[in-house]
Amino acid sequence: MAVKEMVWNFEAQGIPYKIQLIKNKVAINGAEPVKLNKLARKSNLLETNYSIMIEGKEAVLHVRQFGAPILSYDGRDCATGEAYVPAKVPGWVWVFVVLHAMDFLFLIGGAIGAAVQFLVIAALATISSDAKKSTGSRVLLCAGIWLLSTILQFFLAFGISLLLH
């Protein structure tokens, strides 16, 4: 997680709350921080959701792979007050996933290729699910990532083949 510290201030049933995310720990109203791995969690490709109980309701800390964490309480984003909408990967991103699978098969492969493809596909999923950007800009960003990744993998494969011969 790139963010070192984040703070959310909100009210729940008339009681003010200050939730702090400090590296990999969460503190509520200045109490002793609790490590994230001690909280109940659910994960998917895009994010890991950590449950924090406040006033009998669940606050959820959404930690995204390549984005800023978001805290939601009672279905609302605590930073903006807007309704929280979970990230959803659009269907068109599968075109780029298939292209990256072909890169894996024909360029680098192996453990190095798998690590590269995992990172690139996670970045694609994050970028493609960012509803704040237009669909056109997300498609262009994903195409640019695929092109850059393919070029880098080609040169990496070429360099490895030169070392082996």
C-alpha cells in the first residue's frame, strides 16, 4: 500500500468518529491501532475489504491494488459523503487480458512472465474499473499499458536469449 496515513472523520448516530489508517494498522478515535490482518476481510482481484464494526454497523475499508483506500459506512464513502459504488471490471478489459496471455505464451513465459502478467493485469483491472475516467480514456490507457508491457517483454526476452547463447 503506497499510502502511509489517511484519516476519515464522520458521524455515526450522532457520535463523531475519526478513523486513521497508519501503514497497515487502523485506529478508531485515537485508540490503540489494530493491524489489518486481525480484521475480518474479503478479497477479490481489485481490492481487499476489511470490516470495522461501529455502532452495530459495518464500516468497510476498501484497499485497492493501485489506488487510494476508501472507507465506507452505511453504504456511503466517508470522505465524500456520496454513495459508495464498488469497483467493477468492464467486459472489454478481457480483450487486453487475452493479449497479455498471448504475450505470456509467445514472449517471456515462466515465472518472470507470470509475475509481469500478474502485475500488468492487476493494473488493467484497476484502471478499467475507475468510473471517474471516461471509457475512451480507460481503453487508451489499457492499450498503452499493453503496448508498453509488450515492448518491455520483447526486449527482456531478447536480452535473456542473448545471455543464454
